[in-house]
Amino acid sequence: MTAADTAAVTDDRTASSAPSPEDVETGVNSIADRARVAARRMARANRAWKDLALEQIAQDIVSRRDLVLAANAEDLRRGRDKGTSEALLDRLTLTTERIDGLAEALRSLAGLPDPVGSVARGQTLPNGLRLRQVHVPLGVVGAIYEARPNVTVDIAGLALKSGNAVILRGGSAAAATNTVLVNLIRDSLDTVGLPSDAVQSIDTYGRPGANVLMKARGKVDVLIPRGGRDLIQNVVTNASVPVIETGEGNVHIYLDESAPEEMAVDILVNAKTQRPSVCNTVETLLVHKDAAAAREVLAVLASSGVRLHADERIRAILPEGTQAVEATDDDWGREYMDLDLAVAMVDSMEEALEHIRRWTTGHTEAIITNNLANAERFIAEIDSAAVIVNASTRFTDGGELGLGAEVGISTQKMHARGPMGLKELTTTKWIIQGDGQVRV
């Protein structure tokens, strides 16, 4: 498929009349049925075969990157024409370097142990029964996300390595890019002899298709939403398929009174500016009233292009020439995903903890400190998927934590929490082997 072909497909879908509700339901259910068949084959595939597929996908994405970039340019053009924000456009953008990163992530996945078949626990009972609890694939995984074509590759790779089939709904903003990527992945699977239906997309069916997917209980084993608050809450509220909730990231950093200045500056600048459009970017900075590093941190953030939304006490200590707007209650709950930062001064660690408890989304919280007791208290009292001491919040990421990639960052407490890698896409089953034992 050429770039022109991709654009034509996208334009044709836009121009054509929407399919009827009956056609949408039939189409999505047919995709789910084919995914179920593919999932059974994937569950039997050994590690070498799955790793071969990942290597083939990586090779094909790189060798045909011009096709991917041309499709992505079309999505970006349509996004700009529609007035899409720069933050969303950044999430939508693929570059040569980002494509290389996707390929490297796939190769890293290939190098990781296969979770399927690994033993969680086992024992032999006094009656001679031999027990094993082993990891097995979830089956058919649905993923609903928006404007993130890199997620298409990450989720497909993780699903394949963990022996699952996946149904993708990537949203209209990335329609052209996702069409190319899904086709490349399916072709790669065909090349190595694995079922191409292990990776399918329902983007053709738009939002009505996503609604059908959410109701496909019995056909889809689990649904993972990844995106903004509205998308996630829509899925959580309306799905009858079991959902693993990934959360928005209203991420906090607490700068305590002992924080070293150089470390604080480096961490805050990285956590806010390295890639502000993603969910592990810091959105709120809480500054202890006696923090010696405060003025320098705020000055460097402002000079780095960060727009400070500060309370009255913070505005009073800003270095001359450092600008800030007045913070309101709306700022404390905001996931800006842009070069904006809410900043408040607190009198104590207790006040910082109370602020975080009130406004957290349970994603990532961090402390910068040179006080071991403060660090240990922060770790003990913060109830989030990730708690970080003296490092950037940008490390809450599957790739950075050695998982190869991530399906999303779960903020719930059942089954999976935090960055979800290979093992989080498995469940377990008990294998009980005996020699004729009966219960008495």
C-alpha cells in the first residue's frame, strides 16, 4: 500500500456513508471471532516462533518507514487543519528516530523471557496430588486508545509475545498511520507463519465499532483503554467486557526542605520538559516553605518555557523577571500534557501528602529529598501505582523499567498495577495431576 493509497482509503472512509448499526455489530463480532481462533493458535506458539515474528515486524517497520512516515504526515496535516493542539500533535507524530525506537522496543521484547508456561507456584500435597499454577495468555485483548500510533506497535508486540490476539481501536486522528502499521504487522505475521488475525483493527467502524467492542463479553476477554480521562471513563462506565483501567496522570513532585539544588533542577526540568504530552510528565510541584532549592528551580523552569500556575506564596518568592499566573482550584486537578505546571507552597510534609491524596489520579508521585526519613514516609503513605524518590517521573514507563514496552499504566489494584508488560497480559490456571486420588 502506497502513501497515496493510504490517503485514499482514509478519504474514502470519511466520504462514504456510515455503515448501519447491524453491519457494525456483524463486522466487529466477526473480527472478534477470528481473533478468538487466532488466540488459540498464539497460545500454542513457542517462544522462538513469537520472537521471530517480533524481529520480522521490527525489520519491516524500519525497511518501510517511508510508507509509515508518509501516512503519518497525512494524519498530521488533517490534525492541523482541524486545529488539533500541539500537545496532541506531538503524541501523534512519528519520526525516523521514533520508528527506530519502536523497532528497538520490539527487539527488546524478543529478548525477554516468555511468561507463558512459567510457574507461579507449585507443590505436592500429602495425598500425592501434584499442583502447578502456571501463567497462560489472557486470550483476546481489546485496546482503545487515541492519537498514539506508537501504541499500535507496542500493544501488538506485547500481545503477540504473551500469546494473545489483539483487537485495536486507534482513533480517527491516527487513521492513516494505524492502517499502514496494522497492515505491516499482519504481513509480517503471514511471513513467519503465524495467524495475521492475531492483530486486527476496528477503526473502519469508528466509535460505533468501539461501542460494540465494549459490549462483546464472551468474545473479548479484557479491554484496555489508554488515553485521556473522557475516553477512559467512557470505557469503564459503558463496557460489559472486563476492563483494566489505565489512568490519567495528574503527577506530583514534592520538593522538600532538604532537596539538593542541582538534583532538583535536573529532575524537575526533565520531568516537565523532556516530553510534556505524555502521562508521566509532572503536572504539580509542591514546594516546602523552607526548600533552599525553590527559587532556582522555579527560575530554571520558567526559562525553559514552562508556564507556572502558582499560588500566592510561590508568586511572592519568584526571582525578579520570572512570570507566573495565579493558580486556581482547577489547576490542581489538571493533566495539562503541555508546558504548564501548577505550583503550590506547603508548610509541612503532612500538608504535601494531604494535597496529593486529594488530587492524585494514582499514577505517579515523587519526592526530591536528602532526608531518608522523609523518603521512607513518602513511600509508605503515598498510594499510587508508582512512587519515586530522587528521580524523574518520566521513568514510569514500561520500556524504561525493563518491560520492553507497555500496554498502559494501570491505576487500579486488581490484576495489574503500574506499567503493564508481558506478565500483566497473562492470567493463571491450576494444573492438578494425580494417580487416581479421590476426595473423601
